[in-house]
Amino acid sequence: LLDLAGKQQLLTLPNRAPAPTLARTRAMSAAANRKATFVVAVDGSELSWKAMRAACALMHEQDSLIVLQIQDGADTDSIAGKDGQAHDADTLGTKAAVEALKYRLRREQVHAEVKEIPPGAKVSQTLISYANARAKNFIIGASGRGQEMTRRRGSSEMPLGTVAAECLYHIKVPVVLIRRNTTKFDFKQSEDIDPYHPRPALKFAVGVDGSNVSRRAFDKAVSFTFPGDSLVVLHVQDSGNRPTDPMQTMKHIKPLYEAECAKSASLRKLAESAFAAIDRRGGDSIGNHIGRACEEAEVDLLVMGSIVLADPSTKGMYLGSVSAYCAKHCATNICIVKNYV
């Protein structure tokens, strides 16, 4: 600082960044207040409207929602999935606004669009292009037509459905998959809604390691929370295999996320925010441990970070093994956060 004449230096300020904890707290607070656009794909089915209600439960007052319906231009009575009734944009917007009002969202926060695709084109391509251009978060029902039959055969796999699977792999923004078995976002009559607490308290879980993308997954989970929600951070440690990277050790991960949990609980007024370490035993995969922990804790949404890798053999893309396993096998609703900027 200089005196008024500009000739004498009165105080020398240190040339350094703010303390990491303070900078981190400010970043979390800014991220929580940043406007986000949610895009939810609907096809007239109850599952797609359940996904729409899930989007309303994750939105804040500064966010906006686009309800997107893909319609086949060759058949005006058909829609993606062929599950429900097609609507024009006005009717779709009115129906979406009625559901959003139950979550105390404003009418101007909700928009509806009907997109037509030419005959022979893929629904998923239209959704992927739209989401990558407009969305900050993309929500879709993981229909999995063969899900019940697969479970009867004794398999633990939860088929995603072709459209949901392609969206999961190719959409760059975070993708939220809503399962058929979830009940938190079922339809309710207006008289059954508590006007003071229209949104039920939700429980979130985040699977973390020492990577930057898992840190982004944690931030995404925090951005979804409201006062009274709960957050648990899960880390699976393999006691028989010591990691060579010091950033992946429990000595680094545990204090880091314990501090992050304390800050998130204070900033978001959470009912609970805790770190939990899980010992990997019995030869089970990391994804299986995470899925089991989520089911036991009755988690409403699991958030996972994933590094998207290129597959040179097919010239396609695939997710990291743990997140891909959880997306296919966990019965919990899941959000996959990619390593894109």
C-alpha cells in the first residue's frame, strides 16, 4: 500500500494465494450458487416422469429445467421408448410445471421442448447432441426392459436400456440415472404434499479415491444438497495392496474428506456429513462394496467420478471400470461425473 503521494510504501502485502481451506470454502460456496441447467428426457412413461421429479428435487431456486421429448417425425403418435402419450410442447410444459410446483419451483424455471428426428435416426444421438450443447446436468430413467427378467435369472446386472447406456457413455456433462425401483420420486397428489417440506430429505453417497475427478464428484454431490440432507463419503481400501501413489493412500484421503465433510455440513446445513472407509475383503470388487454400502444405508443417489477412456479397438469411449460396474449393477440411483472440463 502507498501513501497519498504515492512515494512511500507503508505496508508490504505477502505475494501468496489465500489459505487452501479458505479458498476451498469459497469455491464450494460459489459452486453452490452457480446457475445450472437440468435437462431431463421424457417419453411419456412413469419412469421418465419419475426422472423429471428427481430433477426437481435436485434443483435450486437459481436453476432451470428443460423437459425434452424426442418424437419421431415419421410417426407423430410415437415417442422415444413408445411407453406413453406424446404431447406438444405447450401441453408438456404445463404438465411439467404442475409437477415442479409441488417442489416449490417457479413456473418460469421450467421449459419444455419437443424435438423431431428424421426417420431412421437414433433417439440417443439427438439426446447426446442436445445435452452436450445445453445441459449442466442430464437426467434419464434407466428403463432396462430386461431388468425384471434378468433379476429372476439370478443375475445382479441392472440393464440400462440402449438409450440410457449410450447417453451415459457419450454425454460429457454429469448424467443421472433413475432406477425403476426408487420410490422417493413417485407421483403424489397435490393434497398429499407437505407445503412446508415438499421435498423429502435425501441421502447422498460419493465414492472417492485420491483423484481429481472424485473431488469433482464430491463437489457435484454437495451442489445437489439442501438443508437437512445427508452425505456420506465412501472409500474402499485394499489392506493387502498398498498403493504406490501417496495421493491414493488412506493417510491422504481420510483427513482430506473429513475436512470436506465438515465444511459441507456447515455450508449446506446438512443433517449428516461423514467419511466412511470400507475394507475390501473376500475378493469382491470395489463397485460391489460401494453398491452394498449404498443399499444398507438406503442412499437415494450415488455420485461417482469417472475418467472417460478411448477404446482404440472400436474407436469408441468407455468409462472407468468401477463407475461402469456401479452404473450396471447398483440398484441405487447413480450420477456419473466425467473428467471433461
